[in-house]
Amino acid sequence: MNPPLGEPPYITSSEEILWGIMLVAATLVIHALGMLLTLNSSNCFREKFGHRSFLSGISNLILASWLIVIVHILEVMLWSGFFQWKHCFPNYSTATYFAFLEYTTVGSVFNLPKNWRLLEGMIATAGLLGFAWSTGILLTLAQEFQDQQMQRLKDRRTKHVVTGQVANPIRSKPTPT
């Protein structure tokens, strides 16, 4: 599509590319630190509260999820701070709204000024990388939780077989065989 007459065509600038590279890199650094904090917090939680009970295990997953969300919010704030610094939007609220929608790849009715348009795709790329990484961390923690719960059930079944009892799924107490 041709631009309207009188309007100069959009040309990607080296400044735009450089800022995009630096913002994506900064986003990934924040994410790396956040994921390490999440894993460390999860391990500390397990050491303090144990990991065998369902409640402590699911609480650990919820804590990790909250930490991951906070990391993503910090990353969006980095981008919205840049947009506000470069006067792309009239206020920080609009810049944050735009950054959240682009980071999550939902898309926005707002657009960046022409000299920063490339960043719309770069923020989406940063968001996709962050969500993929977060998914990997959360799946790792969820798998550990599921493995622990399955081992707990296996141990209970083994204990009942050794003692000559079979668990009754309807009653909470095992019944003798």
C-alpha cells in the first residue's frame, strides 16, 4: 500500500533498532533474575514448609505463579517507562495499557509514533520469550508437585498392602481384607 501523498514513507532507523535490541535484552535480564528468584523462593518454601502435603505443594505453585506474574509486570513497566520517556503517549497509564496489550500479543487500538513502530513487534517478541520461559519454570514446578503427590499415594498404597489393608475409596479409614 502506498502512503498518502505528501507523507514521507516510514523508514526504520538504527536508533529504533538499537533501542529495541536493548529493551528486549533488558526484558530478558529481568526475566532471568525473576525466574531464578522464583526457583529459589520455591526451594526455600519447600525447605520451610515441606513438600509432601497437598496443601504445601499447591501453595508453593501459587506462590511461584504470583512471582512470575510480578516479573511480567516489571517487564511491562520497563517498556511503558520507555514509551513515556520518549513521549509516545500522553500519560503513563496509556503507555502501560499499550505495553500490556502488545506484550501479551493481544494488540492495541493505539499505535506508537512512526519512528518507533518497529518496537510494537519487538515488545511482542519479548513477551512471547518471557511467557515461554515462565511456562517452562511453572511446568517444572508443577511436575515436581505431581511427582511428589503420586509418590505419596504410592507410599500409602504400599503401606496398606504391607499391613494387609486395602484402602476404601469411600471411607477415609482403610478396611481390613
